Amino acid sequence: MYITRIIESELISLLKEYRVVTITGPRQSGKTTLARKACPDYNYCNLEDPETRHLASTDIKAFFNRYKSPLIIDEIQRVPELLSMIQVIVDEDQKPGSYILTGSEHLSLRKSIAQSLVGRTALLTLLPLSIQELEMADIVKSRDEMLFHGFLPAIHAHSMIPTKMYRNYFQTYVDRDLARMIRVRDISLFENFVRLLAGRIGQVLNLHSISNNLGVSSTTLAEWFSVLEASWLVFKLPAYHGNINKRLIKSPKIYFTDVGLAAYLLGIETIDQIARDPLIGGLFENMVVVEALKARLNQGLDPNLFFYRDSSQNEVDLIYRSKSKLIPIEIKSAMTYHVGLLKSIRFFQRTFNQNEKGYLIYAGDNSFETDNCRIIHFAATSELFIKN
């Protein structure tokens, strides 16, 4: 079962303008399937295949003689030397849509692209499925089902058991990607670090505190965290810095790219555990923040997403900067609305002296508007971030 990806129209549009389009994102987010479904006539190769990788590494000209453009090259970060030859080829040919490259390590890949393909490639980021994409495929789930199942395409397309899928997903990452990207003497310490991060989703990142709990230096933890970022397992939501006379928190908040992985790392093995878990608020916030991120990235746009917190602990979960407007968004896992849920939005509107409508995203069924605030069900999150 193929679940249509919203970003596909952006990919097709970019292929008409750029000689190369590069798609990054976490493993198993659907990059290969997207590229091959959007461009079924393209040739294809995967650099995870040892024979193909050996040819690309040892005889670049023979590689490109075998694999002609238009060509999809999977996991391009495995042989970044190919990028220089792609530069030569597309500069001579000038034909748009010659190559689609995919990669699962965005930091190293961006650095390689900056050296070879600046001005020649468009960049897209594909995260796991969105709620909107699931609904387009007639897959509708409750709050707790969403948090438990997560959003990896394989889980929904092939009805896989989430707990087993995420266990294998995480172990494969540790055994293969981590071993290639960094040397970790004690794998169990690294795994505990990731589990501790899962217990801190939606919180300001404090590696010094985790260092004290884990007995590993904050310098090492910073290196480990950068690896998790590079492979798209986690991401940081930056703090918004307004020009006001307040002391603002500047450290970012931490989220997982797939909330299902976070739930697995927290030891949640059944849907019934979700509602009883003390971290359900953080898991729900994680899901909604990533939905907002997906909505922006699927349009090929910068996120423009932040959070607000000052030294007096006044906080707004999400700030969306749309043009010159600042839109405050509160995220609550509650299924019942009450006026107290709007407290942070009211504070932000007063503090910044603005009349922009605020939004409360919650798990209740009723959507309505009250006093310059819109209350919406979490499944409608993406609608707030569509480019006007």
C-alpha cells in the first residue's frame, strides 16, 4: 500500500527548475518510495549495496557509465565523492531534473553539497507521515493510537506492530549508523542517553543535567546529540527572542522526529498505557510540533517555528512567524476545553501588544472561536501552516 506524500508536488515542481534535487530525512521516512513513485522512468541505484558502493568509490567514471541520468541515487552520503562528478555532468548538460539524491545524514550531506552543488540542487526534507497524509489514505486514529503507532510509513502501509518495528528501527540505527558516524565505547550508555532524552521531550535541552544523571561528560553528550540530529532522530525547537525588556530563555527545546519512537523508548508497549503515562502531555506536544514542522517542510519552506519562555516561567508552546506576524499556539493533550487553557496565549498577546489570533490545539472534538482565539482538533494542525 502506497500512501501519497504531500511533498511529491513540490518535488516534481523543483525537478523542472533544478538539475539536481536532494531529499534528506530519517531512515524509513519514505524518501526512496517518494522518488521512485514521482519519477518511475528514472534509473535507480542504492549506495547501501556493497557492490554498487565499491564501484562508485573505486571507479567513478565506470559508475556513471553504468548508471545514466536521469538517475535516483540513494544514500549519497555513503560516497560523497560522487557529488563532484555530478557537478561536472550537470554543468555540461544543463538539463533540469537529471538527478535525485537521497540521504539520511543531513549535516554531513549539507556540507558536501555546499562544496560541490551550490546553486545546482534544491533541498527537500521528508519526515515520516503526517496526520493529513494518513487521513488522505483513509487511516484515521485516535490521540492515543497516533502516539503509540507513530508515523513511519511501513507501520501503516503494512500493519506492522509498532513496538517491534521501533525496537528493530532503533537497534539497526545503533548497530549500523551510529557505528559508522561515531565511536561509542559503551553502547548501553548511549542507549540510556537516548531514553533520557525521550523523558525530556518538550523540555529545554540541558546536557549538564543529563551528564550528572548518566555519568558522562557534557562534551561527550553534545557530540552524541549532534549525531542524533544528523541522522534526524531528534531536532531542536529554537527559542523566540523578542525585542522586549525581559530575560528570555535562549536554549532550545528537544523533540523526537517520530513520536512513536519516543513512546517506545519510554517503555510504552500498549495503547492503553498512553493515557496513563505521566508524559502523555509531552508526547502529545511532540506530535503536534512535528506536524507543524512537516506542514512547512512539505511545502519546501523554512520552519519559522519557535517557542517562548521567559525567566518568570511564562511560556507558549509554539510560536509561528508568518511574514511579520507572530502567532501563539498552545498544545494541550486534554479532550475537554476550559478557559484556563488559553492563559499563555493571553499573556503573549498582552506582552507583545498584538492582535494576532492565537490557537489552542487539543484532543477534543469541538472546534470553535472565542475572543481572538481559535480552538482546533489536533488533526487539523497542518491547516495553520499552509502558505497563503
